Amino acid sequence: MSLKRMFVIVALVEAFYCVAGLFTPPAWVLPVLGWNLSPDGQWVAKLLGLSLGIQGAIAWVLRRDPPVRVAWLLATYQIAAAAVDCVVWLGLRDQGIFATPMARISIMVAIPTHALLGVLLIAAARRDRTA
């Protein structure tokens, strides 16, 4: 897959996370997303949504001529996000954070999705660098 296409995919994925994080009202987080968050957790979700939106916007702006170094940064983030999701899942799954089947499904989908995006970005960046 081309680096240009990967930047579009990253932009779309991060836009989805941004909308979910920023625009889900606190009262809907548990019933819709299944996350049982404290009031502080609600603010953290908003801040993460904002940062992911900025990351998606950067990928979108650079999609036509994606710099390889930025691709490596995005890949590093995606792989780190998969690792953090694993740690959160393993460390907090028994504390009721993932209170619903939807929350458990979302974390189990997020882990391989982030890892796959990271690996595909690395492959595209390597291919683009050598071309």
C-alpha cells in the first residue's frame, strides 16, 4: 500500500477517534462506548480525542506528499498505542473499566488495528524511502 494511501487511512481512523472522544457526551460514554470512566477519565478522553484529531489533521494535510520521517512517527505512535491498549486491557480489565461487551470488543479491535496500521506505515515508509 502506498504511503499516500496510508496517510489517508490514518487521517480517517484518527478522525473517528476524535469524534468519539470529543463529541460523545459524558452521559453517553458508558452506554455507547462501554467505558466506565471517572469524571477525570471523561476529561482525559476529551484531551485524547483532541490530540488524535490533530494527528489526523496532520496526516490529512500531508497526504499528497507524505514525508517518510512523519510516516515513521505515525507508525511509532500506532505501535505504541497498541502496546498501551494491551497494558490497559491487561491491567484494568478486572476493575470494571471495560464494563460492557462493546467496550471489550472495542479494545480487542483497537489493539490489532493500531498494530497493523503501524506495520503498514513502516512497510510503506521503507518502500517509499528506497524508491
